[in-house]
Amino acid sequence: MAAGGTDMGPEGGGAGERSGGLRAALAGLTTRGRSFLAAGLAATVCSYVLGQADLLRVGLLLAALPLVCVAVVHRTRYRVAGSRRLAPARVPAGSEARVHLRMDNVSRLPTGLLMLQDRVPYVLGPRPRFVLDRVEPGGRREVSYRVRSDLRGRYPLGPLQLRLTDPFGMCELTRAFSAYDTLTVVPRVEPLPPVRLTGEAAGYGDGRHRSLALAGEDDVIPRGYRVGDDLRRVHWRSTARYGELMVRREEQPQRAHCTVLLDTRSAAHHGSGPDSAFEWAVSGAASAAVHLLERGYAVRLLTDTGSSVPGPDGGGGFAGSTHDSAETAGLMLDTLAVVDHSDGEGLARAYEVLGGGEGLLVAFLGDLDEEQAATAARMRHRTAAAVAFVLDGAAWSRGPGSGDGRELEERLRRLREAGWTALPVGPGASLAQLWRQADAQGAARADAEGPAIGGRTGSWG
């Protein structure tokens, strides 16, 4: 919420400041005020030329009226405080947010007629304007307006402006508050169905697998026996070695990891706007990340440039524990709200950051040439399971049914041979349906390969 205060009228100080305020008030003459002043001066000159005393009185009246209004507005002094509140401050693309404005008169004098307006980017709609009647001392007025954008991004709101005018509309004096707010328009998140994953490493499916702390079964790190420990956990080899009773450490709960890879290369996507292929990929990455966080995964968002969110840390950039999954989802959505095309030409940086043995990989890829398809195929060997949604650039740029699709099928075949579950994405595709198709395709491949290679080991989302 942004808040601030301002004075409607002259600032205190010396003659220089007062003259500056008077010049500002004269500059605030409206078209009507300037017209009256010009007409008054013209009538005064004509009265001297024609020798008409009555015309002189009319000219003086016309010229004096806007000047008197300037003096009244200049001498009027109000102290007002304004605040702005967004509900909500983060909104999906295509949804509305409401902006609440509050104006408090903190002076001892009632205000006159005030015009309140807020500055908003043109993509959010027209500039809102409100006319406020007399506000009593210590009183307040509250108004609200709605904003909506089909384009994701971060949009500044403000500054809030007050415009004071005289009853005749001759002069307007504008004062602005200094506070700003920011509306974040995030990608649309599509609800995804819970499905089963094929091909994961044992224990990776349920979002919380268990493993011996720090070591495997053959290299267990024991600890000394404590009263109440189960004797079935006694590690006899270590007991004989140390000469005292030793037990295996308790199994520690660990979380399944998932990397959501977003291909942002400008050469890989065609078109622009809310219905473009790139926007579908951004929305898909947001939907997958939020869904997997809700399913208990520790999730990292990775782009082709090698940058990751939440970012490199002791956990390899993964985040999203049970108590901070909402915060992590918000961080990822804020990042995706401003993500744009990159100038990169390949996926090599993402491959380097990917590491090894990182659980599940969900990739949203654009057009792939032979070299980038080979790089993506190598990524599969660094993950326990991998699902790729490959956008059909020809269909997105020229419409469904364009092109023979042989290049896309070749890319998909290469990814599938490397172990990916790969699906093509055309214009208007539903990610929820593709999510189910990925599960069915992975299950069919696992059945064909046999239990020695794959198997249905748990849920993946």
C-alpha cells in the first residue's frame, strides 16, 4: 500500500517561494481562464482606441475574473493525505485487480471541489478520474477502480494526483503524491491433473522419498547406542570395530527434486502477444512449477541462459519446503511475469547447470535444430525422468495444418530414443490434456521396455 501527503496551496517561506507559487498558479490557468484574460485585455485596448468607457469596464471585469480566481486558488491551503491499496497485488494475466484510493483531509479547513486522478500504464486501461465534493476537516473519501491486462509484466501505478479548481473553472492547481505501487501480472496457471510417472528412480514419485542419511547401505555412518534404541537397528560390523554397541542412523525424509526448464531463445519461438507460442510456454512452465510444488516437490526454475530460480544455494537452487512452497511459487511467478526472449543460441548453459541425478525434468522447448536436439537428448542422462513439451513453430506461426511436420517428428523421435517423454504442442493446446498424454506415453514405453528399465514407481504430479 502506498501512502503520502501533500499541500494544496502555497508553500511557506520567503517572497521568492511565494512568487514561485504564484507563477505556478498563473501557469494553471485553464483554456477558459486564458480566454477570459485575453478577451479582457482586447476589450481594454479597444476601449482606448474607440473611446468607449463602458467597454473599458467590461474589459477590466473580464481580465480581473481569472486573476481573482488565480489569487483565490493560490491562497487556498489544504493538507491532505492519500493512500492506495491493491487487491490483489499479484494477478494472473486476463484477470482484474481492484485499486482502492483513500483521501484524508488532515487540515482544519474544509476542501473545495477536488479532482483525483491516478496514473496507470495504458495497457491497464484508461486513466481513472474522480470528482470529490467538499471534504470536511478530518473527513475522508474512498473510491476504487479496476485494472486488467492480458500481458504479463510489472506495472507501476502512480503517482496519485489532486487537482484543485475554482468554482468558475478558470484555474487549476495540481499536486502529486510521491508514492508508487506496483501491480504484478503473472502468467496464467492452468490446474493440472495428478498422474503417475514412469521411469523415475526408486522412491522419487511420492514427493518424499527416504534414504539413509549421508550414506548408502554399504557405507552407513553409525552412532552410539542410546537407551530405547531398537536392537534390530544395531550395526554389528561397526560394533565389532569400535568395541561398543553401535546403531544405524535414522532414515531422513528427503524431497523429490524437479527442474522446470523454459526455453526462452528468441530464435526458438515465433510471433508475439498473449496467444503466441512463447506465452504458452511461459504459462506452461508456471503451471507445472506451481502444480509440482503443491504435490510436495522441491522445484527449481531454469532457463536456457543458465539462470535459475530460487537460485544457486546449498540445495542446488531447489526450494519449496512444506512451509515455504507458497512463497517459492510466488517468487517463480514474479520471475516469469517479466521473463523475455533471450539472445542465446543454444541449451548448453542449461545443460551445464542441470548437474546430475536431479530427479524429474519438465522442459518447455521451442524449435530445435539438430545440435540443440542433441543437447536436449544428453540432458536425459542427468535426470531420473524427463518430460518435454516441444512447440510446433510452423503451426504456431502459420496456423494449424501448416507444414508437413517431418522436422518436428524427427526431433521428437530423437528425444524419445534418449528416454524423454516428448509431445508436440500446437496452437490452443491444453496443458492438462498433454499432461495426461505424457503419462500415457511414458507408461506405454515402460511396458515395452520391461520392469528392468522402467516401471510405475509413484505419482509425479
